[in-house]
Amino acid sequence: MNVEQLLAKVPTGVYIGGQWRETGETFDVENPATGEVIATLASASSDDARAALDAACDVQEEWARTSPRERSNILRKAFELVTERAEEFATLMTLEMGKPLSEARGEVTYGAEYLRWFSEEAVRDYGRYAPSPEGNLRMLTVKKPVGPCLLITPWNFPLAMATRKVAPAIAAGCTMVLKPARLTPLTAQYFVQTMIDAGLPEGVLNVVASKSASAISEPLMADRRLRKVSFTGSTPVGVTLLKAAADNVLRTSMELGGNAPFIVFADANLDKAVEGAMAAKMRNIGEACTAANRFIVHKDVAEEFAHRFAEKIEALNLGNGLEEGVTCGPLVEKKAQDSVAELVDDAVEKGAKVLCGGKKLEGNGYFYAPTVLVDVPREARVAQEEIFGPVAPVITFSTEDEAVAIANDTEYGLASYVFTESQRRMMRMSHRLEFGLMGANLGVISNAAAPFGGVKQSGMGREGGAEGIEEYTSIQYIGLEDPFASE
Ligand code: NAD
């Protein structure tokens, strides 16, 4: 199938109450590798958003009553369909987001796993039955779906960020309004079509792509029928949504930004560290919330580490991700390219040295040369802000205490990485680092079966793992009479 045939399979409307429909307005989707418009989609208005919530509310009660097995079977079928359509999903993601096809295939496998994992969790979400300590009653707890949810996803992992929310919501029995990112809605549109093909009943999942995110979130979050918002995206937008959520005391899950430290001790296996660094930094062109942001390396090995890392980075093949052999794609849009360039320029002005890269690439598309910076002062913006691009600043340390202090000196707390051959130090670091995730001699640790999420300004709540379904359930306690009390 060629690209035109694939794009023709992607629905262009909003999907509300079981119908794809057009709206009054449209917006374009670009390929960041070429700057070309690849699709034009219907843009949902606030009225469309309200209609989507109406549809979700209409079927919430009935959907909550379906058996866990029925919901599990739909998720299992969806896992199989996404897997069958892997090449189509991968191509769509490369087209709209820019990541190389091989990485997009990896995301399909990862994203599909959430469907399989929650198809298995759907039938194992138990409550409990216990005597009260005094023996005067029996305590029964049951888990109920929280109710209609608004799910807002970012552009960097267009499939996995959607399956990570939709799958547990389905498993728990919630209905949904999904709002994908404006930059990468095509994958979500095709995913929703795939859920329909897997047998999801009308109204359970509605999708409203829009050129204005707040036109969707504001009316829905002000509507008392909405019971939950699950958001993955930047911290400033997360804070805005949390404030809006307070008015209606909405349940929230917030997967926000990161500023991951990647710590290499002097006793680390440098082969493993360099390999881990490539994965933690370069996966997704550095546009990942888990991306290593600060390379904090012991002074005795910093030079060797930086040179070996730079050698591998220079060997990357930049280009259009659809082309054979390309290992690094463009940034998602011009704004992203400009902001990465500003961070590097600021670091250089403050004394950092460029070991490789350090510039935008001329021509079509939003390419930035993968970059290693050394002698980066801690006050440089690149050492403090989320970079979201292929830039690796190296900072040195002398003692473990210093490494911990540098690593924790951020308002973020999502991913962290530690490389050492000492098991005791590794465990100690896990206690000392204020991050929701830690890779121990590993550069990529995401897994559908693991709880993913941050602390501090990286958010709250966990996605995936046994914990993921809890975000979509609330517990009801029923006090029962003591069955042994005299009649
Ligand atoms: P973003 O915050 O700009 O957008 C995320 C989503 O929110 C998009 O769908 C966008 O349209 C929507 N949005 C934007 N403004 C909004 C508003 N005022 N009201 C409601 N919705 C709004 O983030 P992004 O640029 O798409 O994604 C990158 C960010 O996401 C990074 O900070 C990254 O770290 C974070 N991220 C976090 C995780 C995680 O699991 N913690 C995963 C992936 C990405």
C-alpha cells in the first residue's frame, strides 16, 4: 500500500456517538520531514466537544454493566488488529511525527501491549470482603468505573499515549472523549477506527481532534457530568488543567514533563553506559518525557564517555524517517527546532563546548544535528529545562552526594538513569533519587506491565501495570450486617 492509499483509509471527521462526521472547520497536518501538508481534518468546536460528552454520558451506565470478559475480549481483539495493522500505524506515525520507521514499529508493539495488558487486567480487578476488627459487621469493597473521562494526549507518542489511557478506561468500564494532539491526530483517528472494528459499542469512545485544545477542554471540564481528566503533556498545560479540575473536584491523572538525569559513576561499564545513553537520549529524536536531559558523569570517565557517545551520535543518519537506513528524524515543528537551537546557543554563550552537532540543518523539514555539549555550566538553560530534542549536555561530578544533589535539583521527577557496577550503590541511588522511574544500567525501561509516572512537577497517577486501571475506578465500601449476629 502506498502513502496515498494509507492516508485515504484514515477517517477525517470527528467521531461522536458512533458516527464519523464533518464539522464547520478544518486544520492541516504536516509532515515535519518535508513541511508538506499530508492531511486535512475536521476541527471540533466546543459544541462538538459537548456532543461527544453527551454521547459518552448516554451510554455510561449501560457500558459499566457489560461484563469484564466482554470488555476484555474487545481489548484483545483490538490488540490483534493493531498488530495486524502495525505497518500502517508505523507509517502514519513516521509521516506525521517524524520518527524513523524502525522506531515507529517499536511504538506499535509497545502501544499494542497496553491493549493486551488491560485485556488481561479487565477480568482481575477485584474488591475485597473482610470482617471489621470489632467483628460487628462485614466490609465489602467494589470497584466502579469513575465515569465519563476526557483523555488528552501529546504528539510525541501518538499511539502509545492513546492506548495507555483508552485501554484501562475500557477495562474499568468508563466512556471517553479523546482529544489527540493537533500535530499528530492521524494515528489517533486510525486507532479509533480500529477500536470500532474491534467491536467497541457506539458512544463509548468519541474522538474530537481540534485546532484549539482549550475549545475542547474548557467546556468539558466545566461540565459536571465529566468525572475524570487524564492528561499527558507539558507541565504548564497540566497546571492549567489541574486548576480547572479543582472547580468540579475532578479525578485527575497527570503525566507531565521531565528532566531526566543520566548518572554515570566511575565504576560503570562504559559500553553499557554509552549504549544506554544512545537509547535514553536519541529514541524519538530526544522528544520523550523520559529522555535523558542531563548527563551527569564522574570526572574520571567524563572525557572518554563524551567522546564515545559523540562518535555514536555522529554516526546517526539524519533524514526522512520513511527512508531506508535513516536513524534520526526531524523535530516535530519549526517552533521545536528554534527552541532547541536557542538552548544550545545559550549554553555555548555560557561556556559550553560543542563536541558534535550544534546547528540546524538547512533545507526542508525541521532537522537539528544531534549534539553533544561538554563543560556545560549548571546555570545554562539546557541543564535546567526540558530539552525535547537531540542534544546531550554533559556535566561532571566528583562524589555521589554531588551527583545526587545535581540530579535532584529540578522541579521535575519522572525518569532517571544510573550506571554503576556496584549493586549496593545502585540500590542506594534508587532511594536517594526523587524520580518516579529509574533505569538501572538501562536506557529504556517503559513496559505496559510497569507503573509509569512521576513525582513533583512531573505529575501524579500511574499508567500501565496493575496500578493503571485504578486511575479509572473508584472504590465503594458497603457495610454488611454481621452474619453471625443473633437474629
Ligand atoms: P502540550 O502540553 O503542548 O500538549 C499536550 C496535549 O494537550 C495536546 O493534545 C494539546 O493539544 C493539549 N493542550 C495544549 N494546551 C491545552 C490547553 N490549554 N487545554 C487543554 N489541552 C491542551 O505537550 P506536547 O508538546 O504535546 O507534548 C510534550 C510534553 O509532554 C513534554 O513536556 C513531555 O515531557 C510531556 N510528555 C509526558 C509524558 C509522561 O508520561 N509523563 C509522556 C509524553 C510526553
